[in-house]
Amino acid sequence: MKTDKIRRIKDNVILLLWVVILAAFFSFLFYRQAIIYNQQYPSDLPSQIDAAVTGGKGALLLIIRALMEATNGFKYAVALFLGFVTAFTWAAASLFIEKHLSMKRWGAMLCALALMFLTSVPVPMFRRYYAGSLVAQPWHNPPYIAMRLFAVLAMYFFAELYRICLDEKRISWMHWVLTCGMAFLATLMKTGFLMVFSVTLAIFLLKDLITKQLSLINAVLLVLPIIPSVVLMIVQYRTLCAEEPGYHIIAGLSIYFFQERLRSFIMKYITGLFFPLIVLYYNRKKLPRSMIFVYAAFGVGIIEAMFLMESGTRMNNGGFLWGMQVFAFMVYMHLVPLFIVNVKDYIKKASLLKADLYHKLYFLAGSALILLHTAYGMNYYYLLMRGIDYYI
């Protein structure tokens, strides 16, 4: 028992040390974005800093303003803050993978590191890494970067809350409070996560009530953690409507999904969805219910992005794409390590060389796609580090 406690402390110290190392590494790019180094490194960060110092509203702007005031305008403080947010997202993904897929800590850390760089596999003839891509990591958008950390933590705690509620017919109040807090913080940073999460939760609770897997009381208790976040989102949108006359949400076919050639759109989404689809099919009989929630949320995110958009000056901001983007990250956060677990489990029973054609195709295709997603993602980050425009 004492040995296990010492080992856990050691593992957590190592995790925190890597958080510091990765934060320093990531902050290098953010700093160059903040100062527009050599008139390159385009991003949303300079406009966020300008809005913060001129009295702009928003939780993230308040944090940036406080950092700028505390350091006499030293922009590296903001870059380091974003570096730590990104590094803690990596740490949260590592813990999620370790807990929900029973993977050893070092394996979970490596998987999570690959996740931080994932992008869709760009088809050469369409040359796109980020533009319209399904799983590219938006290194240029500070509100998304901040939202993603709290969204991952919210799903980490909600997955356990939902599992306990379904299996043990009770509410884990610790996970209830943590889900409430993380969802609220995610919404403070950006509303994309909540817009997808709330709709998906309503669908799942309705299904569970109809099939009598949940009591009405427990269903209501599962809704309550997101009520403060929903109220906050309504307040934020009312503020937008007051500040921007004519602002409203439009239901219809989103220009973001149909502004490019149909062939390009289809190819990009095939390259983004092929890996999740083959892993989901292979594991279709043994997916945990709480994880099915993430996949359904991703689908809801795609539908919202297709049929909802904002009007006015925010029309080109792609406000309804961010929910899809953050759940795409979470889908891969589950499926990449799940694929590795599939390979390990099969090796325990038989040699890969003696596997039948079905398993060989699955393992070869999955391995090749993981390598391509990671390699292209790292190359995308390398291009950003050289100052190339993120919209490539």
C-alpha cells in the first residue's frame, strides 16, 4: 500500500514536470504570435491582447489584462499562460486515457502528446491543413485553447458521473460539483462546448427516461450541473445582441460547410473520419455508454455547424464550428488509445503475423492513419513555428 502511494506521488511529480517543459515549449509559438514576430505568425492573439488592454469584456480578456498589468505589458506572460493551458490540456487528456482505458501512465502521456498535434491528413491536390479541416488543432485561437482544457475536464468528470448514475443508480456529488464547475469555466471561455454538450445531454436523458435506465429524479439531477452554464451562455448572447444591432442566429445551410468545392469538402472529411469509423466499427459491441455520449456529441456538433450560423460582423467567425472541433479532439482522445489497446489485447492471444485478413487490415490501416495524422499535425506545427499563416 505504501509502495503504491509512493509510486502515485512519483507519477504525478513526473506529470507536473512534463507540464512545465511542454508549457515552455508551447509558449515559444504563442509569444511569437503575440508580438507578431517579423510581421509573421498571424493569429487571433494580438487582437485579444488589444481588446483586453482597452477594456474588452470576457473572462479570458480579464485574465490577459491582469497578466499585462502585473508584468508591465510583458507579452511573454500571456504566452506562458497559454502554454500552461495547453500543457494542462495534455495532462488532462493523459489522465482521461489512463482512467477510462486502463492504460499505463507513460503510454497515456505519449498518446495525449500525439493528440495535441493531430490534424486531418491533407490531400495534396487540396493542400489544406487547417482550412475546413476536421481535427486540426487551432493554435491561433486563445478562447478555443482555454475552452478545450475545461471541456476535457468537464467530460472527464461527467463520464464518471454518468457511469455511476447508470450503473449504481445514484449521484456522485463530487463528480456533480466538478462537472458543474468545469462546464461553467469552459462556457466562460467560449460557448461552443456547451452548445453541443447541452443538446446531447437532453437527447441521452430523454432516451434513458424512455428506456427506464434513469429515474426522473436522477435525470433532473444530471441536468442541474449545466444550468449555471446555460444561464451564462444566455447572458453572453444577450450582451452580443445589445452590442451588435441585428445580431442573431440563423438556421439554414452554413456557408462554412459549402463555401468550398464539394469534392474538397468530401475528401477532407473522409480523411478526418476514416480512422474513427474503423475503430468504432471494430469495437462496436464493447463501447462504454459514457463514451458513446462523446461520439454522439461529435455528431451533434457537425449538425449544428452545418445548419446554424451567426449574422452580422461575426458571420465569418465560424462560431458554431468550435463545438464540433472540441468534440473531434475528444473522439480521437478516446479512439487513438483504444486502437492501441486493441492491438495489445490481440497480441496477448495470437501473433499479428498469423492474424486473419480482417485483423491485419484493421491493424495496418489504423497504424498508418495514426502515423499520418500525427506526422502531418507535427508538420503543421512546424510550419506555424516558421511563421506560416495558420489558414493553409
